Amino acid sequence: MSATPASRTLAIIKPDATGNALAGKILAHLEEAGFRLRALRMTTLTRSQARAFYAVHRERPFHDSLVAFMTSGPCIPLVLEAPGAVGRLRDAIGATDPAEAAAGTVRRLYAESKERNAVHASDSDENARREIAFFFSRADLLGMGPQ
Ligand code: CMP
């Protein structure tokens, strides 16, 4: 039995995946990988929301293109729960570049390119809390318990 406590992380099914009608397959893949779905919504980001969400990448050469991509269609932010959720989700989705992602990972199966890479996942517990709060209100998260 694992001693790792359940925790939460944020995933986003990105506009390439929703546009290619892959949202259901990706949700099923994540549930089969052992995550409980705790909150979900569909939204089309404004430029200012995408710039704020990816502020950490604002100096990177791909930032403008990333913002254009992330505002190009609907995305689906999800709160996922599992023991060691942050690391487990990063394992399940694979490397940023689908060409480098391990066999059987979400990005290897469903992503188009390093930018159009089907899903986002938080990279630390602290960023998971920040990113969950970016997309979900306290009312959305009511009943889920502390964290
Ligand atoms: P994500 O996990 O959402 O975090 C930042 C995003 O920037 C990443 O997934 C990709 O969509 C995008 N990205 C990262 N590196 C590159 C790159 N070298 N070229 C284009 N897009 C990138």
C-alpha cells in the first residue's frame, strides 16, 4: 500500500486536442491512469488570460505563438486527484515534445508538436494550487476538502 497522500493537480486539454475531438479519449486515458476527476470546465482563453497563465514563459521566443495557440479555440481545465498527483500526471502525459514522449503517454498518443502538445500539467504542488485557483472559484472547489 502506498503511503503517498492524495493530492491535486491541474491539467488543461488544449485547443489542438479539443479541435481534433480528442477530449473524451484524453479524459478516459487519465481516469484509466488512476486520476479522479474533481472539477472541469470548458473555456476559450482571452489573450490577457493566456499571457497571465504563461507569464513564467514571457521572455521565451515561443511566447507570442503559444498565446496565439492557447486562444485559438476552447480548452478544458481539469482538477485531478491521485496520490502524488503532480508527478504522476507529468509521467502520464510525457515529455513536452511528443517526439520525445514515452510510448503510451498522452502526448505521444495525441499531440501534434512541441507547441500543440494536447495537454498542460502543473510542474509543482505550489504551481498546482496557483493554477487551480486561476481557473476554479472557491465555490467550484467546495466539498473537495482542504488543499
Ligand atoms: P506546457 O506544458 O503547457 O508549458 C508551456 C508550453 O509552451 C508547452 O506546454 C508548449 O505548449 C509550449 N512550448 C514549450 N516549449 C516550446 C518550444 N520550444 N516551442 C514552442 N512551444 C513550446
